[in-house]
Amino acid sequence: MTHWVMVIDLDKCTGCQTCTVACKVENALGPTIQRVRVLANEIGEFPDVKRIYIPRRCMNCEDPQCTDVCPSGATFKRDDGIVAINQDECIGCRYCIMACPYNARTFHAVEQSYHDTPSEWEEKRYPEHTVGVVDKCDFCCSRIDKGLENGQKPGIDQDATPFCVFSCIADAIHFGDLDNENSNVSQLIKEREGFRLLEAMGTDPSVYYLPRRY
Amino acid sequence: MLLKTKVPTYCVQCYNGPDLFYAVVEDGLVRTVEPNLECADISPAGGRICVKAYGLVQKMYNPDRIKTPLIRTNPKKGRNEDPGWKEISWDKALDIVAGKMNESKAKGPTDEGGFPRFAVIMGQAGSPAAYMGTLPAFFTAWGSVDFSIGGGQGIRCYHSEHLYGEYWHRCFIAAPDTPRTELVISFGHNTYASGGAAGVFRNAQARERGYKRIQVEPHLSASAVNSDQWVPIKPKTDAALMYSLINILLHEKDRTSLDLDFLKRRTNSPYLIGPRGYFIRDRETEKPLVWDIKAGSPMPHDFLEIGDIALEGGYKVSGIEIGPDNERWEHSEVLCKTSFQQTVEFTSDYTPEWAAKICDLPIETIRGLANDIVKHAHIGETVEISGEKLPYRPVAFLLGKTVNNGPGGYQTVWARTILAMLIGALEVPGGTIGASQRLNKPHHDRWSSVWPGDDGFMRNNLNPTDKDNWPTSPTSRARYTQLAPLVLNTGWSPFLSPYPLAWLAMGDGWRDVERTTYPDVVLLYRANPAISMYYPDLIEEKMANFPFFVCLGYTHDETNHYADIILPDHTDLEGLQLIRFGPAVHSESIWKGFGFALRQPATEPVFNSMDLTDFSTELAFRTGFLKEYYDAINAGLILGIRLKGKGFDHLLDPEKKYTREEIWDRLCRASTMILSEGKDDHNLQWFSENGYYAVDYPYIRHFMHPVMVRWGLRYEIPYQSNIRKIGKELGNRLHENEISWWDHQLTEYEALPKCEDYTEIWDQELRDAGADPKNFDFWLINTRSMQYAWGSNAALPLMAEAAKNVPGFKGAIINTRAAKKLGIAENDIITIESIKTTVKARAVLREGVRPDTIVFTGQFGHWKTPFAKDLGIPNFNTLADPDPANLDAGGSFADLVKVKIEKVDL
């Protein structure tokens, strides 16, 4: 089996927002919709202060709560572990948004433009999305599927890998198969003691974080 | 079926570029952009591209762009005047511009003041060259152009480093040797915001390796966040901290902590200093003398083997001193101390205790920094680079904006260089290196610019200060050839000149500074001085008086509001241009190869814009300068590539009018023939398909050390005998010409620059204005985020959306406890008042800022630029009102101002 997971190295994430913007352009996401949001958390009091950046996104959980509450079956878990949304079946009830412990979903209410008049790019690309449905990170599963069809390896070949991975200028995002104990992600999680957010929720997230060492 | 292609191109929205990438095009639409990882092996960014490159798609399709040439119909110019823009054809617009230029040309190249009648304003100094196509060739063809009134110089600039860095070690901008360094101490250098993709990528790799990074800065900037230690220093006191570190190394640490071999061989430390403060010299050869311990006598500096040279002490010597204007003093048996000895004694009072008070830092923190330096210096160790053994000193020092411009700028650059010098960590693996040079040539190869000069140092061609050669009349409105010897007089020099003088004196003169004239024609490209320069109100007032003002514009903005004609040029994904990349461009853009990359149209232009090469050719044709324009291109003005050489002849024929494709095709072929030494002849089509052409660059050439050894040269540090001399000469020239308004700047030219508490300058400015400094108890400083570090992205909503995730973008960052004392809560509207004006901003409460400091992010305050005008973020420059009398000797000022803040009761 294959279990795609993402590993984010907090030692290297600099909070530059490149992954956020790259994802928005690749996936034609309108104003305020961010599948990856880099949270900045300030810790301590002056002068002993640190700021930690945590890229927050859909955790593509192995035991997702969003699928349980979805009344139409639009949100579903694939065999490779990715939680996807069938936009044609989503009825926009937003139960999944309420159920997600990671606040990782956004309701795409109406089509908005960044400008007073939509640009040619917006006119041509925004229709790729259905309005009135929920949006979230699905590890760019269409890139993965297409890459596999072409004999490419997700996490290694650029075209078969979630767009944010090679967009990260700090090389802080890694992608691979957790079921392969020799994969890059398996090794990183083991060597760096990768952890997951809100593990106590029991959703078995597929996004791992490598702890900051400084 | 959809036609999907990947078009190779590049981004140079900031100095750190180019970053090579692909535009992904589907059915004529640029869908997205993605990194070109094929260049990962040679690219300093591992082939990655930063957030701004992804914004290029929105930049291209932005409906707020200027869509076609516009002409003003309302002759009255003012902020509240409607220019009455009317659309005109390109043909008509070019005819009008050429007509105005021809009218001006008919009157002669210079006006009654001796200034060029044609002036050009460019933002970001040199980076627009990557977008200007062949426009520089038109400027050369035209001949007399004043570039000194706007290149962004001095403001948000590493100005002193540019000048002194190039003088000492061809270091226009410094970088750590990040792949090898163990310790980086950054005094305000914001690598993570303004170091581009390369800065982040290289530091992330170093982080993986376990290096240590210390950020000295008043607030927890993007770079402080990503450092192991944040040292929250009081604004503008970095020089004092650095001097105290020198003090600790020289007065508290054992001499074995220093690289004595480097000091003796590669610096002027052993040179003996005469009673007048200049090198004492051999009477016959006029070479500086050092002391031969074994012989017990003085010897010319280049005579002795290393083991015999005295580094410390004073010795009785006979010889001569040569001072300003060739004044000579004969000495017999006078006590002369070594340069090193003078430095030791000079720094004795700059103790950590002294600095701790000025910098508002614990003494233990200062000593901790010094201990770190010693711990990581690896004195005596070597490493092999490109097959050659070099010293390994993995400690690097960086300086940021505000730190190294304006008052104390010389001191910080001197101290930074001396710190590196003491441990031999200058221009060697692991240490501080000059990432690029811009004043000296060739820009793309620092080694080739080094030639033996006087006194055992590398040759420098400073602007003359001697009586025979000093220009009695200014040649530019910023007067850099007269006032600033270290600015030199090469292509980049105007961009580093004292530009505030040019604007202040334009029209009516300013204080005692003689009036300068308005240029007949001003052409502006990629700049918005009404926002980004000091004195924005004054800049607007002067621009309103420009007789004819042409702006190449992206959207309407605060500057082209005053234009007579606005011309829309192609954006990044529409234009065509070949540029050089590598071997080193900016701070961390240090490549493993170098070559040429093509920017090409990814698809058809969205609006009726024009490529700047076509624009230049048309302008040259319509002004009658086509032959001169082609001559400039043929001679190598573009890219430094001549169109005729061994095995190729692609010269442009003045009888023909070429398209942009025809011109760049010739440059593509010539460049690859030259770079491959005749092996490869790649045309435009080849570049269009492959994107770039590269050859290996031996990494060793990024270090100056081998070439210094090869020539037997020394760095002209620590003692500045020549700086002292040229300062005196400059004073003589200015006073002979009854110019006294530059006297304060003349005090900078010290052999050993004294350090002081520079914050007093701001308090004095307040007192001079009749205000009590106690009432202005906050420092306002400015910082950057990557989204807005260069790039002219204020009009892009996508960048703002990303920036809003970064703390501080939406308002003024203030320390939480300091805010609470004033009854200010998160998101409260506060007033920020300087002696010049008052603005409003939203309070952003954070622990990561000193209690006496507030921070603005980026440069805003727009009132015309679409989208940006609605952000409601004030402009730092409207609050700062620096007294030009306090400009430093290079003509720059520091970006900070004292303010008071108050909550607005709604």
C-alpha cells in the first residue's frame, strides 16, 4: 500500500509565505482562500522571545472527522490516504468545517476578484472551481495521479509532487510514502522525531512536523 | 485539446536575481509559474524562486495596469489636480517624446548650469537594467544624461558598505561564505526578507549543518526570528557594540585568538605611522616602512620576510610623510607606532561597559558575542577549495540598512572589516566575503578588478581631490564627482551619490547650496520617488515643476501623477531580454556557474504595452541617434558583449532598423561564442527553448584571498592614511571654492574613525526644532518583508494577502508592555507624531520589539496607486525629515526617526 505523507521541517521554515502564494496561483484560489496558511506564533516575553512559524494545512488524516460528518459523501478518503473533495457532490453544508480540528477548510462562498473588474486570468481560471463548496489542501492529488500515470515518483519528480514542496525556498517541505520505511519521509520522521499536531484528537494526521532545534 | 507549454524565463524583481523559472502556459494563458530545478546544481537558491516570482502572474494580468500610452490634458500639476489623461497611440507618444528631446538637444547637451538637460530616474539603482532591454544603449548614444537624481541611493541602502567595502576588498555588498561558515553575526542584515530565494535556501542548508546565527537588531525581524540568538540592541548604536567587540579581542583576549599571520602579511597593521598621522616612508622609494625586529631597523613594507615584521610597538624611525596636496614632512629619529599599535590604543576606551550603556545591552551579552567569535575562528586551520589550500575562518559579519548608512556608517563598516581582519576571516572560506562589486569593473569578476596599486594595496581609482584634477564645476545635480571621492565615476556611481542635495537645490537652491536647474526632459523607469525617497512632499513639488516628464509606468501612481506622458512597458512575462547571471550578484546570490539567461514573452502582451528594446530603437530612430545607439550595442554596452569577435560578426548596420528579436538574436550568438571561446553559437531560438547557457565558475574565485596572495597585496586596513589624506584634500578644494556646507561631512575622513553615541544626533535635531527629546520617546524604524523587498509590488493584492500573514504588516509594531502603559490595545488606532508630521496607524502588539521602538513594515502611504491607496498604511518617509547637514560623507542618511505615540479615542 501507499500512504502519502508530508513532512514539514520547522527548523527551516522561515515564514516567507512562498508556499501559500505558490499554492494559490497553481490552484487558482481567489481572495482570502489559503490552503496553506503559515501561522506565526510568538513565544516568551521581551527580551526572551521567539517566533515559530507553523504551516497549517489539511492534515489528510488517516481517520478523518470530516468524512464522518459529510452528508453527501463529497469528502472521502482515497486508498493512498489523501482526503479529497468531490466538488460536484459537495452541498456546501460546512459540517466538515465544524468537524475539522485543524481549521483547515474554507467555504468558497462566492466567486470574488482581487480587482474591481476581474482580470483575464481570473475569468479563465476561477471557473476551475465550483462556487458554494468547501475547499482544502488535497496534496495536489491530481498532480500525483498524473505523475504516476507518467511513471513519475511523487516526492521526487517535480510534476508528480504537491506544488508547495518544490516551491519552498527553504527546502522545508518533504513528501513521500510512509509505508515505505526507506522513503525520505520515513527516514526524516524517524531521525528527527517527527510529531503531529493535536495527536490526542485521534485523527492520525498525515502531516508531520520536524521540531525546531534552536 | 489544450496546448500546454513551459516557457523558460527569469525573475529579477530584486537584486538577488535572476531566479530562473518556467511560465506554465495553457492555450495562451500563463496559468502559473514554477521553479526551474534543472539549474539547481549551479543556482544559489537550488533552483527555487521566491514569493514575488509567483506574483508575476497577477502582475501581468492586473486590470489596474496602464493599458496604453496616456497624455496629460490638464497642464496644471498637483496632487489634487486631475491630470485629465487621454489615450494616444504609441506612434504619437513616441513622436512627442522624441520631439521634446530633439528640442532640448538643439540647445546643447548641457544647460546654463552645466548640467545635463536630460535626466533619468530609476528605482532600485541597478536592478532595472535586467528589464530595460537596450535602453542603456540609447542613454549612451544620447551622451549627456544625469542619473544622479534618483536611483534609490542612500535610503534603505547599504550605502557605506558599498563605498568603503569596494575600496577595501571589492565588496559592494558582503555575504557570509554560508556553505562553510559556523557563525554569522548579523547587525541588522535582513537576509530572510531581502536576501531573495538564495538567502533563504543557503541559510536553510547551513541550518541543517548546524551553524549558529546571531541577529543584532531592535526588533524580532524576519531574520531575527530565524536566528539562534536575538540581541535587541538600541537603534543606531551598532557601531558602539562592534567597537566594544574589537576592544575585547584586543584588550581582553590572548593574542593567540588573533590571526597574527594574516595581520602581518595581508593588512597594513605593521606599517609605521608618522607624527602627522600618515604612513612614514622611505625617503628614496617613498614606500611605507615597517620595523624589522631582527635587524632592529625600518624596512620598506615589501622587503621583509614575515617573521621579521613588528606588529606591535613604537620605534624611532627617520623618513618622510606625504600628506594632502603632496605636502611632505621630513623626520629624523621620531617615534612611530605601528598601525596595529595605534589601533590597539585607539580602541582602549571602547570597553564593553561603555558600549553596554549606549546599546542598552547586558555586558554579558557583549562578552558572549566576543567569546563566540573566538570559539569559531579556527585560527591556523585550512581548507581545500578548487584544489588550493586556503585559510578556514568560519565567522562572518553582516551589516544591514540603517546600520551602515548615515551617521556612524563609516564606523560600522570599518569595525566590521576590522573584526574580520583580527581573526583573518576576510575573503577566506567561512568568513565575510564581498559578494559583488559594482563601482569597479568588471562587475562579474572581482579577481580581474584587482591590480597592484600604491603602498602595497590594490589599486583604487577614486574621484580626484588634487588641485589639477578636482572638478571645479559639478557634472551632475548630486555633485558626486565633486563631493564624494569614494563614489568613483563609473556607471553605478550616480546611483550612490548624495541625491538629497540634487532635489533640495533644484530650482531655488537650498541654504548655501547653489541652485541647480531642472532638466528639460526627465525619463522615469520603475521608481516611485514620491513614496520611496526622503522628503516626499518636496519631491512632489519639484516633480510638478519638471518641464517635460515621461514615466514608463505600470499603474497610475504617486509619481506618474505628475507626468506629461505615461508609457506602459511590458511586464516580466511579456518582454524579451538576455542578461548575465552569476558568478555573484548580491548578498547570497553566489553561483557555482555563470552565463546568460533569457527572459521571453510567455504569451501575447495583455495590453497595448511595448518592449523596452523596441522602445529604445524607436526613440533612437526618431531622435536621429540610431547609428550611435547601434554603435553602443556593437561595442558591448549591453551585457559587456561586443557583437564582433573571433569567429563571429553580428554587428548592427546603421542603415537598418532591427526588431527586438533581431537584436537579441545577435547578442545571444555573440555571448555564447565569447563564453564558450568559439565552441558554441546559440541563437535566440536556442535560448528560447533552453532558457539559459552556463559554464562552470571555479568557486575559489569567490574569495579574494588567493588573488591578494598572488599579487602580494595587503588590504588597506586598519589604518586609513589615504582616507585621511583625501579628506583633507577635498576640504582644501571645497574651501578654495568657498563651499563650506560640506564641512560636517569632511569630518568623516579619519584614519581611525572615532565612535560615539549617534542617537544624540536625533535628540539634537529635536532640540533645534524647539522640541523636547523626552517627549519623543520612541524610535520609529522600518523593516522589510519578502513580499515587498524591491519588486514594486504595492499594487498587487496577492502580495498584500500573503503579507498579512506576517506580523506587523497591517500597522505599527509596538512592544506589548510599552503599549499597555499607554493604554493601547491590539488593533487600536494610534497617532505617530514626529516633528514633521503626524500619521495614524493600527497598533500591532508584540513582545519581539524593544519597548522604546516601533516598527513599520515596507513602504506605503500611497494615495494614488490602485489597491495600495486603500491599505491605510502610513509612509515612514513622511515622518522622517532628516537634516541634510547630517548626511554622511557619501551622501546617505539613516532610516529612523524619533516619534511620540498616542491612542486615538474614537
